[in-house]
Amino acid sequence: KGGVFVINCTWQESELETKLPAKMRRDLAQKGAKLFVVDATKIGVKAGLGKRINMIMQSVFFKLSGVMPFEAAIELLKGSIKKMYGKKGDKVVQMNIDGVNMSCDGIVEVKVPASWADAGADAAPAKFEAPPWLSKAAAFANSIQRPCNNLDGNDLPVSTFEAGGRVPLGTSQYEKRGIAINVPRVDMDKCTQCNKCSLICPHAAVRPFLLSQKELEAAPADFRAGSRAAIGGGVLDNYQYRIQVSPLDCTGCELCVRICPADALKLEPASKAIQAEKVNWDFAMTLPDRGDEVDKTTIKGSQFQKPYLEFSGACEGCGETPHVKLLTQLFGERLVIANATGCSSIWGASNPSF
């Protein structure tokens, strides 16, 4: 009881009532916690650090934890910054120091309302549904993945789990973490349909889709407006083409923006993209897989193949998963991966999704 709880978020104090889950509000009130909010990303952008907030949050920790005198802690932190980033130049060092100096001004203390102690239960989320071939994955997501992500895993009885510890694959599609600050938006008028953005995406959150005229007519208006006639000749002449992003699965690494030869991708706030693109992504997931109609041995053709590694727990910008994802697209029907340990254990099985 009486602990300190810090939330890095963009929310104003008045929004916390609706943004924080009822369970969290109850715990904060019942445990007499001191609540603080800080928009570390905003501070990072102002300091020139972009989304890098490690030094900013470290400063916040020293300010609020009281583990040692704050002034002494900050001097030590600044010394470590000079040692750690000195080789990157004075500009990088100064940006980090500026972030440290600005961090405490962004801390806002929030008085926890007594009424939070009696906060009612949150509405039960809708259960995941899936076609028959994904029924085991959806059942796992409902009964194990969701409770674990809500920190209720310790309450699950042993009978919930399959004997032998087996878990179904394909459950990462249900997690929808929404961790990106900014996500890519595609200008289809600039797009050359090279599919390089999909090739390099570590999380398979950027993908090309081919659809027939009939499917195009059934698409959401925004999806339809962003589709263009497929180019490349042959079977592609029969289809419309669109690059679709899944904002809730994107990590905001920017690799697709950097690799695009036509400068057709730009970053936009994830909050805006999630509202606009969710319906488009959901529709794209209903389209038939047309990978067998194109040559998968080319960069462009390979990306029309279904990736069997998607939405993994890899770090943003991961350099391993694009290669393994491509292997699954080229040889997935007969590919066996023997894993030992290291990063592949993490992005291959980030419990509770697989």
C-alpha cells in the first residue's frame, strides 16, 4: 500500500476515468497509491529524441521513487549519458540531457478519487470468433491469452491448459497490441507496387492484396478508393491492387517508409490510423489467398504468399523476422524450424501468443 504508480500516456487527467480499466482504478484506490502521469513521448519529440524515452522515464523514476537524492541521481545519469552516447557526438548527448532536464516538468500528479475503490467491473469483451480451421487458436485466445494479458493468468485452473503444454499456433493475430505511436499510410497514387514495404516489415503488418472487380465492389469505401489496377501483366491484369496496413499490429519501426523507392509511405498518428484502417484490414483478411497465381520466386510475387510468421513479439525494426517470414512464404508448406534459444525463442513464442 501507499506505492507510486506512473503512467506514460497522452491522456489528460479528466480522461483517466474512462481510459483506465475498472480493475486498475480499484487497485489504485484500495491500495492508497500515488498516481502520476507523464507524456514522455511528447517530451522526447521536443528534445529531438523522437520516440526514445528511456532516459526521460529514468529521470521520472529517480524523481518519484526516492531511492536516492534526486540531484545526485540526475548528475550520475547525465554522466552515464556522456559515457554511453559520447561516440555518437555532442548533439546526441545534448538531446538526451535536454530530455532529462525537461522530464520532471511533464510530471502531473493525479488525485485518486475515493469513488474508484468501488469501480464496477468492466464490460466483458466480445469473444474471438474464427473459421473452423482456426477454432483452436480462437479458443486459446479467449480462455488463456486474454486472461494472461489482463494479468489474471494466476487465476486459471490447470484444467484450462492442454495436457503436455501444447498450444495452438496463429494466436498472435488476436493480440492487437497497438503499441505504435506512428504508423505508415500509403499513397497509392505514388505506389509502384514493388511490395518491398511488405518484404521488409518485421511483423507482417504491411501487406499487398489482390482483389477481383466483384470483391472491390463489396469493399469498404475507403478500401475501394485506395485500390489501383494491378500492374505487371499476365494474371495481374485481372485484379485490383492495394497495400494495407494493420495499425494495431504495427510497431512503428519505419522500415517500410525508408525502403520505399517512390516515397509512397508517410507516418501518421496511430490513434488516427486505427480508427480509419481497422475496417479495411478486417476486410482484407476476408480476401482469397492468390499466392498460387503468381511467381513466388520474385520479390513482388513472394509477398502475395501468406506469411506463416505474423505479428510476432519481435522488437520494432527486427532484422531476423523479415528473413524467417520470407522463408515461410517461399517454403512454408514444407518448412520445419528447429529452435534453440535466443531472439528466435522470443519472437517465435512470446507467451501468451504464438
